[in-house]
Amino acid sequence: MRQLVRCVAVLVTLLGAAASAVAATPSDFYLNLLRRGVVAFDAEKYADASNHLRLAAFGLVDSVEHYQTAHIYLALTYDRLQAAEKARSSVRRVIAAERIERKYGALTIPAGVASSFDALARKLLTASEVAMLSRTPTAKPPATETQKQPAPAPAQRTIPAPAAGTNNQGSQHNNTNTEKPPVIKAPETKQPAVENLPAEKLPDKTVEKPAVEKPPVEKPKPQPPPPPAPKPQTSAITVAPSPNQDIPTRLAAGERALNTSQLPEARRIYRGLLDAPGITRETLMRVAEGLYRSRDFDGALAAFAKVGALRRGEEPYHYYIAVAYYESGRYKEAKQSLAAALPYIEVTPDVARYREKIEGAID
């Protein structure tokens, strides 16, 4: 009897643990990683913080505020680790997310962290790139009492919002841009007052003077012009623009195309970046992710092939490679990549669905 009671108690305990595991949502896993990364950053354990924060940003890409928070701490972590290029990439991802939805000004982060991140953004990027990051709204000046009459309405020019795109399955996504386009006001011009001046009186009759004959004057013969002085030869040195100068702009354009479901345009942009000379490994990772999200699986595999072996902390990208292999008909490679990814990712419903397809595929 006692053995039966013990067995029932153990069974109830196991069922309770299983129920709590099922109830946890996939986002809880990545939110916990975000919290652990923040704690490690505060404890100055920057190596652990970078691992936790990178995985958290990977899983919280659909939540703008959490995605920005992860990359804010990740940028500061990379700055402490003297990895300027990775810190610059994280700052640009915060700006790219801000273009999608304005959340930066309302993030609940410590004031010291916010000021440190703003200073880091100004140090790594140009003023035009960090113009999107503003935590204090601009106040309008109060109206003065001397304004008795309203000014005439100036001419306005509006910029139309882009149309919504369609994905490669033909389903339409209506993404409406709620932000009002900027209005450019034409400057007001004031005409100076013109005084009425009295018109001068003209003489009634014109007096004609008699023509006086002048003695003929011999004109000097024209002399040939002197030869032009030779111009000093100057060697103009022109500096050709760097081929990678517009890569951040093109990456931002690809992100906008993905967010508006313009998948063909996104594929065109990322394919162009894939062939850009001198592209960095960090940019190649972003290109591979963009090609995967735009469902260009052959392009994604080509980008990951250029990246080479994945490093520590990049193991979740094995899942992208596995899906790309499966969609390209390379089932053996898909199974190998999936096995390498499963210990590092949360098994969400999408992951479970692809896992069933990949493991059930016949080589």
C-alpha cells in the first residue's frame, strides 16, 4: 500500500512538471536569456553577457522593445570587449528596429545605460544615422500675444507612403505606415513697400544737333595676339568612393522590404550584397539571415558558405541552414544541420513542424 502511494505521488509530481513546461511560451525562454544577459552585464561578466544577449535578440526579433533592449546591452558589451565592429552592428540594428516602430524613447532601461548607449552611437555612427534615436520629444514654442492674425496657409508638399507588397505565395500583407510624412513649408516672402515717385517731365520737342564732320583718322593695323601662356600642369588626385560605403543603407533597404513583404525586392538587395567585394563576416551573417527570411534558400546557403564554420554562440543558425537544405532538396545535409541546432534552440511549433518534415524525409 505504501509503495502504491509513493508511485502515485511521483506520478503527480512528474505530471505537474510536464504541465509547467508545456505552459511556458517560447518567448519566456528568450526573455529569461535577456534577463540573464543583463545580470551578467551588470556583474561585468561580458563574455557570458554577449552569449546570452545574442541568443535573446535572435529569438525576440518580433518584439521591437525587447529586441532593441537586447542590442543596446549587446552594443555596450561589445564596446567593453573592444569589438568596435560588432558594437556598431548592434547599434545599427537598434536604429533599423526604430524605423519599423518607434519604441526607443519609451524603453524601460536605466538612465546610465541609456546615456552610455547614446554616447556610443554618436561615437560609432554619423549624426544622420543616429537621428532616429531620441528619448525626449521636441516641445513646440508657446504662441505670443502679439500674433493677432493667423498667417496665411503655406504651400505643402507631402511624401506618399509606400504601397504594401506581396510574398512569393501571393498572399497580401497590408502594412500601413502610421507615421505622418514630413511636411515642407514654403518660405514666406514679403514685398517691400514702393513709394509713388513723381514722374519726370520730358521735353516737348527734341533738339537735333547739326552733324560735325571729323577729320579721317588712320586706324592702326591690327597686331597678331600674343601666343597664350602655357597652363601649369596640375595632377588632380581623385579619391574613388569605397565600394562598401553604402552597405548600411542597402541593409536598411533590405530590412524595409522584408517588413513590407516585398520579398522579390528583398532578394534583389541581399543578392547584390552577397557579391559585394570586401564584405565583412558580420555583414555576411546579416545577408544570410535576410535571404533566409525572404525565402531565397539557395542564396542563404551561398551566404553561409561564404561565412564558413559557425563560431561559439552562433549555433542557432544551424536551424536556418537545415531549413534551407530541406527546401533545396538536400535532405541528408538538412538532418545533420538540424541535429547540430536542436541543443541550442527552443522547440517552437514551427521548429517541431520542420523537425518532423526533415527527420521524415527520404534521402
